[in-house]
Amino acid sequence: MDNFTYHNPVKIVFGKGSIAEISKLIDPNAKILMTFGGGSIKKNGVYDQVKRALAGRTMLEFGGIPANPEYDSLMEAVAIGRKEKIDVLLSVGGGSVLDGTKFIAVAIPWRGADPWDIVVSGKPAEDAIPIGCVLTLPATGSEMNCFAVISRASRKEKRAFSNPHVYPRFSVLDPETTFTLPPRQVANGIVDAFAHVMEQYMTFPQAAPLQDRQAEAILRTLIEIGPKTLAEPRDYDARASLVWCATQALNGLIGCGVAQDWATHMIGHELTALHGIDHAQSLAVVLPAILRHQKARKREKLSQFGRRVWGIEGGDADSLADQAIEKTEAFFRSLGVKTKLSEYGIPASAAQAVSAKLDARDAKLGEHEAIRGPQVAEILRICA
Amino acid sequence: MDNFTYHNPVKIVFGKGSIAEISKLIDPNAKILMTFGGGSIKKNGVYDQVKRALAGRTMLEFGGIPANPEYDSLMEAVAIGRKEKIDVLLSVGGGSVLDGTKFIAVAIPWRGADPWDIVVSGKPAEDAIPIGCVLTLPATGSEMNCFAVISRASRKEKRAFSNPHVYPRFSVLDPETTFTLPPRQVANGIVDAFAHVMEQYMTFPQAAPLQDRQAEAILRTLIEIGPKTLAEPRDYDARASLVWCATQALNGLIGCGVAQDWATHMIGHELTALHGIDHAQSLAVVLPAILRHQKARKREKLSQFGRRVWGIEGGDADSLADQAIEKTEAFFRSLGVKTKLSEYGIPASAAQAVSAKLDARDAKLGEHEAIRGPQVAEILRICA
């Protein structure tokens, strides 16, 4: 086990009716900027619940943050936040709204010339406006971490940043707010959470048996309750478990003391930037292909995953690994998420384009930093 | 799944050589009161590591905090803390030192007449001196929670309190500092962590499949690495896993959204207060007896525990439950921790004495609050 630091200060308020709690979580005198997405919160009652909880407060609104939150749009919110001297940001929506809000939070006090540097420079911002979160979509885990992924369409870029100042002060998770999500978004959320666990778990044996079993706990629960919550969206308990799995999948805990992969996400981000497919769709395509391409390096862990997560009995390590990959891909497909580039209308030439983009950034992906441009192209040919 | 709030702000710094980090974790101008126990930290090098990390700082020392930290002794530290206007407490030792330090932290600013009220009144203290922790014994989980258990020998009392102000600001966990622990303390730590998980997990099905599996992850890891780390105390990876299991066993995570038991601890505390047996010894005695006494109410969960944790195959729920209890008791015994009162020289009359003490406090124990005085006596007869 490697040395590690774990510090996750997010207060999670979880359960039915919990949006009312935000009145106690935000200073009564704070000037609030509420951020949200395309307006679904106005249809499902969440907007009204938030307004009721914060009746009488000084609150501005910034709506329209899209999936793959867009730099140009977020900069408009930054301008409002600066002009209005906002004290706190309240993100109401899914992971995209929250990721965008994290960028707004660091960009408002940022003194550098170009705020895009926050995302690409690797130099951490030293301050941020405090963030509160009302989550309405279980998927990214952003509600309990300090990561965000921001897109810039004009440059066809989609990039992640990390900053300890953007942990939400609180995240309110009411599973009932997710009952009206379209099946595609629920399925995407299941795949996203599953992939987050795999990025931290599916590497090589690292003498971290508790972290392994904590990861397997999330994977097995997703396999158990994923199809159920898709079929019965108003089953509270199944949906609550999905919400909690998605949060636990990327709050840092299962990654303590172990080397991690993240190649699937890095390649997936490029596919989304270039071709506009959903984030989770990109993961469902790339993850099985990476597992096949890296089978030799990941064989021991794949075999453990086959036995413990998929319950496969017997067979040698190689056969266990093959079966585990097949079951993973079949699981994604059973949720209605396709796993081949061609099924999304993405041409075979994408392999070379993505490979070239990552090569231009000198990307060295995976837990061994062994996936470079040529390997990226090979991986994308596997899932063509 | 029940509604819940989860907020654990402790910064964990984990791994070899991590004590040196405390120089960065404590304000250079802070006046520190370092607390410790019977002096083992002076033999195993931890005291020197702390002094080296904090060379040049203003630091007073308060040693001699015993296992089952004692009110009268802790009040001496409170007097020092008040007189010297201490800014921060640094607990260096195991869970007893840290629990005692948590009491000192709330007692220093406490304005009530009798500081014992902090423990028994149920009225939360509203302030505390900040606490840092260097942990040298994996067992109680106190390093990542806001609980403490304090004893008062003159009244034969041992009582728990909880206060959000006593979360350590940081806890430094270097598994190497535990290499020289006596086997009895290591075995006790394994039993303590196991029992902490059982108190939160072994109840009834509560539609919380992730929490169940997170609990089972800790139990299985303890079963796997417990005997190994007892046999090979200098195997870093096994010891690191024990340390991390003990922390995860009582940091609030696996108890999110579920009703909990804690009858084993409440009865065990009385046995320790009256008869002086180690905390973990009391748990090893009481837990199997409670499982036998409450088998009907816990049958479904016992059967799941038998299948998933102990790998028992086949058999009906009743037989699975019986086998699971037997395996649990045998596990404790395999670690060298006895499971009968008589083996510790405690007379059969203890059943009535403990029952009377809990009855006098009108205690209603267990997840159903169904264990009252008469049931306590029955339970203690089972483990006579």
C-alpha cells in the first residue's frame, strides 16, 4: 500500500425531503448565485423546493449550463459573480452543472490573465467562492470530490482539473429528485459510476485488500440495483442506493494508497470533445477495449474481478479475464448503452484523430503510463 | 434506507514516515499540549519522531493517560490546558489517549459546574480546543470520529460521548509505529474493529446494499489479515491494512442510513467498569452471546453474514446463523482473545450486577431497544 492523504470535508445531507435543509446550510446574509442547467429543475419541482427553502434570501440565478459545461458560457456567470460580489454559489442539477459551478467558483477570484489556465496550466487556483450543491443526477460523484471537467467547444477541448478549494461545503442528495430522469441519463449514470470504480480498482495487485473490497462492494451493488432502478424509477430504495454508489465511486476513498488508471476517461473525453457523444457512452466504448488491450498487465486483477464481482467460478486466469470483460460489456449493453464507436456513427478515422490529440499533449496514460499515441489508436480500433 | 447526514472532516495522513508531516499540520505559533499514555512512545521512537518534527515549537507534555482514560487524571490536564492557555492538543498514542484528549479538549472551554456532565448529561459542549492525533494502535477508530469513552473509577462508570467539535483536525497513521505492540493489543484491536462493524451491520435488512457490502469488506479483510499481522508484526502491508480497517470500521460511513445496535458495547463497558477486563475482551465475550440471544431478530442478517463473510454454503437460515456465530467466536479465540466471563475470572453474579446498573439508567439497548435489564442478565448467562 502506498502512502496517502485522505481529506474529504463535504457534508452530505441525504434523503427524502432534504432540500429543505439548505436553509440551515447557507448563511442567511450570504448573496447567493444559483446555477442550473437546461431547465429540468423547473419541471420536476426541484427549482420550487430550492426557492421555498431560501425564501427571503438574496439570490441571483444563472441557468443554461449544458452537459459538458462550456467555458464561454461559464465565463458569463463569472462576470455576474464578480459584478454582483456573490458570496456563495448554489449548484442545482447534475454533475455538469456542478463541474461548471466549480470552475465559476475558482474563476471569480482568479487574477491570472486567462481563466482557461485554471483548467490546463496545472497551477492550482488559491481561492474559490464557497459552493453548495443540490444534486439531481447520480453519476459523476462531483458532489463529494474536488474534480471538475470543463469543455471549450471553440478548441474542441474537454479537460479535467482538481482543486481542494472546490469541494462543495455541502451536497444535498434527495433520491426522489431523480425519479423523473430519462432512462438514458440513469443508464449513463450507472455506467459512469461503474467506470469510476474501475479506473481506481482495475490495475494490478497492490496489497490493498480493503480498498479492493470497497471497490467491489460498489461494483456489485451497481450490478444488482442498476437494472432494477432503470426498470422501476420510483423504487426509492433502489434509486437511493444508486445515488449513494455514484457518490462513493469517486469520493477518493477507494483510491487511497493505490496507483490508478484513468486512461478510459482521458480517451473518452477526447471522443466527446471531437464527436459529441455522452460522457458515459464514451466510457462504455473505451473501457472494454482498454481491458482487452491491457489484458496481460491487468490479468490478475481481471481474474479477481471475474471471481468476486461477476461470480465466475473455475477457469484459468486468462479465461476468467475474458469472461469478466465480456460480462462488463454485456452489462453496459443491457442498460441500453452501446459499446462500439460505429454504433454512435463515429468513423474508424477517430482512432487516429484521438491518438494524435493525446500525443500532441504528450499523454502517458494508464497505471503504468504505458498507453501512448500508438496504443490509443490500437484501443480505438478494438472498439470500432 | 433512512435519511442521514455524513460529514467527516478529519484529514488522514497515512503511511511510512508520515509523523514528519505534523510540522506542516500545526500552526507554527500554536502553543501545544502533547498528551500520551504510559510511556511506550518513548521506547518505540514515536516520542522522538514527534519532538523532531516539532523542534522549536512551544510544547508542553501530559503523559500517563491510562487505558480506559480516567476522569480524575484527565482533569489534571484540563487544569494545565486552562492555566497555560493551550491552543492545540496533540494526542500521541492509541484510542484511549485520544479519547481522553477529546475529553480534555471540550472540558478546557467548558463553563458548566461539573465537567462530568459533558459525558453524562447528553447536552453537547459548544466548543473545543483543536485536536491533532498521531495514532500508534489500530483499534478504536477514534482517529476518524467524534466519539470518546471516558471512565470514572470512583463511581465505577465508563461512558461514551459524542461531539462534532472533537473530530481530530488531522490524524497521522504510520503503521510502522505499531510493529512493537504486544500481541494482546494487536488481537484486541482486531476484535474491537470487528465488533464496531458488527454493531452497525448486524441488525436486520434495511435496503442499504452498499453499506452492507462496505461492512462486509472490512470484516472479510480483518479475517484475512488479522491472523497474518499477529504472526508477522513487521509485515508492513498486512499491518497497514489492519490500521486502515480499524479506521474505516468506525468513521460513520458504514452506518449511514441504517439503524444500529451497540448493545455489545454498552454491556461491555459495564463489564470493564466493574471488573477491569480489556475493552476488546468484553466485546469478545458479549458479542457472540448477543448474537445467540437475538438470533431470531437478526436471523436474516446472520444468514447473509454467514454466506458472504464466512463463505458458508448451503443450509437453511437458522443453520447458517448458528454456524456464523460459531465461526465468529472461533475467530476471536484463534486470535487469543477468550470469550467466556469465567475465563477472565468474572463470577456468574456479574450478570445481575451489570443488568441492575443498566436498568438503573433505564437503558434500552439494541436496534429494537428491546434489550432491557432482564435480557442483559440472560445474555451474560449465555457467556458465563
